[in-house]
Amino acid sequence: MSDLFFRNLLIILVLIPLAGFSLTESPLPGFQPTGTFPPAAKDSVLIISEITFSGNRTTKENILKRELPFEAGDTILLSDFPGMVGKSRDNLLNTSLFNFVYADTVISAGSPPKASITYRFVERWYLWPFPVIKLADRNINTWLQHGDADRFTYGFYLQKDNFRGRREKLVLSWITGYDRAFGFIYEVPYLTRKQHLGLSFSTQYVKNHSVPYDSYNNKLVEIKDKRLFLKTSLISSLRLSYRNGIHFYHFLTVTRSRYDFTDTLLILNPNYSFPGNRHPEFFSISYRFKADFRDYQPYPLTGHFFDIELTKDGLDLTGNDKPNQLTARASARKYWEVVPRLNLAAGITVKRTLENNLPFFMTKGLGYENDLVRGYEYYVIDGQDYFLVRTDLKWNLLRQKVGNIKALPPSIGLIHCRVYLTVFTDAGWVHTNRLDNLNMLADRWLLGTGVGLNVVTYYDKVFRLEVSHNQKAETGVFLNFVAPI
């Protein structure tokens, strides 16, 4: 399970009890024009005379200008102006550099009229050194099911966001305890003056005492050895990115993967790895295209999203002929405002793998990370291909509130939150080539429905408490920490 929830929960538990905290209702900051605003006659235009920024003590102005759909001196339709200013604010919020973004405008009379825009920011806190707590499970729900306190992993995590004020990211991690991990990430989103090309490098070394070696009745079967590390992996990636305009992204990634498995894993499951190979090593190359038009990416209410990724595992650069597989994964999502405070979301995810004899450690269907049918959080449905549909109807139960911890700087002292009541329905299908009939939920439609309470708060954090029911007539209460769609 990701350690992000525990790091963010630690921050909130430390901040909220401090003196001076109070909640007041605040609408989402957005387009609020001031000054004289003439009626928008058909085909009438407006000139952007000046764009200024305030509150960006760390962030460079060229990073901010990159997110704007206009620049000083542009002539645009007067009727388009409010929407473009609102969209520019959404773009700036989606950089994850700010907790609040305000757009103040002054319209001066003239023929044509001129607009002066000032963007005001409350920057985030960019350096986070803190302890890490992780669980050796797929998600917190599977850990809560057996509550094994020995399955904690702990360590230290240092993250520097907006490094040098250029939206770069530097991450160092050192993890010990039940499992061991060492990691490094460095991201440079813009290498060129035009801010189109970016580059990132990551490497992670992981050693596991507990390893799922097979699945039985759609539950992972694990082996544990507190003395020996049963699995060791070293995965390094180099990614080149290209961002065309505001909404379109391209990513090309080359990855080197090296694994070491004990003999025990291959004895327990001869199909865990490639035949007779305890030390698989291979290169992969992937291409991903993303079109992102969501208003607020961590918890969208309006807009749409599409992405597709092609991955080729096995380039024969190490002299091995395995693996040799091509995987395609695509998703599409749409978000509507039905009426004020009531929103609908729907998403489709499809995965197809052109290889029939995948080893177990490379086979993942539904039930991993956020790809699951709600109501089946306790299960895994292993397979080569899957289809997943999700729908959410959400009611804004609590409008945005802003809390002020006066003893702290605004970057961490201003806390906002919203609460949504949701009703959802999910459906999924997984195809598998396994012939042992031990994966009973594969090759059949799965359906889950339920209700939930979602809390959206600052630093892009989402907390979901959901009650769901599946086709096995099981009802459960589940926790999740990302938006479902």
C-alpha cells in the first residue's frame, strides 16, 4: 500500500489541534471581475493589456505563464473572457504548486475594452521530510481484514517539490522494517525555453520478506520468511515527456527491470517466473498519450480525460528472449454538472495483453491499486485482459470551508475541505488463460454498488469512506485515498 495516506494523515493530525483553528465557508476561488464590464455584444473583442502575479515567492513567472491560454497583448472575444480566466485558474491549480489561486480582473472602458489580470497565489510548502509508514498489502482494506501489526514498513522520506522554482521534483526514500526499499526520483518538466520537453529519472531497490506467489479462490496466497528476503527487485526508468499546448501530453519511457527470486517461490508456483529463471532481467519501452481537460485533476467535477499506453516488455538487450509481450491500456472519463451541487462521473478502462503465457509476477488483472470493482476490494482477479466501467453520482453535502491556523504560515495554515455524498455502480470483466479453475471470478461479469462519503482537502488529498455490495451478497465498509474516477 502507498505511504502517501499515512504521510498526509500525520500532517493533518499535527496541524488541526493547534490553537487558532476555525472554519468559515468560502466558495471556490475563481473568476471574480471587478471594475466596469461592458455587455458582450456579438463578435465584440477585448485586449489583454497586462498580466501580473502576486504571492509566487518561489515559483518562476515563466512556469506560471506556461499554464495560461493567453498572453499580454492578445485580442480575444469578450464573451470568451470569463471562461478563459476561469480555465487559466484551473490550469494553475493543477500544477499542484498552490493551495489557492485567485484571479482578479479590471476592465477599462474603451474601444475595444482592455483587461488587466492579477493572479494571487498561496504557495504550498515544498520541502517535506517525514517518517514513512507502509503496509505490506495491496491496500488498507486487505490489511485491516487481518490486522497483522508485523507487516509494517517504516523509514524516512524526503521530497522537494518545485525545486529551484521550476516545478522540478526531487525525492529520496529509505525504507526498512518488514520490507526494505531505497529510491530516488528526479523530474525536470521543462528542459527547453519553449517548455515543451521534459525528462525524469527514477530508480528503486526493493527487498521483500513476504511475497504473494499465487492466487486461490481470488485471494492472494503469500509466503513469509522473516529471516530471508524472498524477492529482490531493482527497477530504473528514464522518461522523456512532451507537452503540446495546455492539455496534451506525450511520454516515452525506457525501463530496466532486474529480479531475484528464491528457489522456494518457483517450487511453490512453477509459473511464478519464466521457466527455470530465478533472475529475470529485461528492458521495456512504453509510450503514453494523455489528453486532460479536467477542472481539478485530483477530484474532477467537470471536463473529460483520455489516455492510452502501449508497453513492450522485452527488447532482447540482455540476451534473454523472455519476456516478449505487448500490452495496451486505455481509459476515458467524463464529468458533468447535472444541476448546481450535483455532479455525475463515468469512466471506462480497458487492458489487452498480446501474450498467453505470462508468469505470475507479471500478471495483474483487477484488484490491484485503483483498478477494481468496488465491493471486491478483498479479491484479486488475475488475467491478461480486463474491462472496467465506473459511475459516480455525487452531491456536494458541504460547500468548501477554509480553516485558518493563525500560528502557522499560510502555506500550511490555510486548510480547505469539501464533502460529497456519493452513489456508485461499477462493472468489470477479466479474461484469464489459466486452466486450473482456481480464479472463479474471472471470465464473468462483476457488479458492485454502494454509497460513500468523500472528503476533498488541501494538498490534493481525497479521503473516501464507502459501503458497497457485490454479487456474492457481501457488504463491506472500505477506505480509499484517491478519487474513484
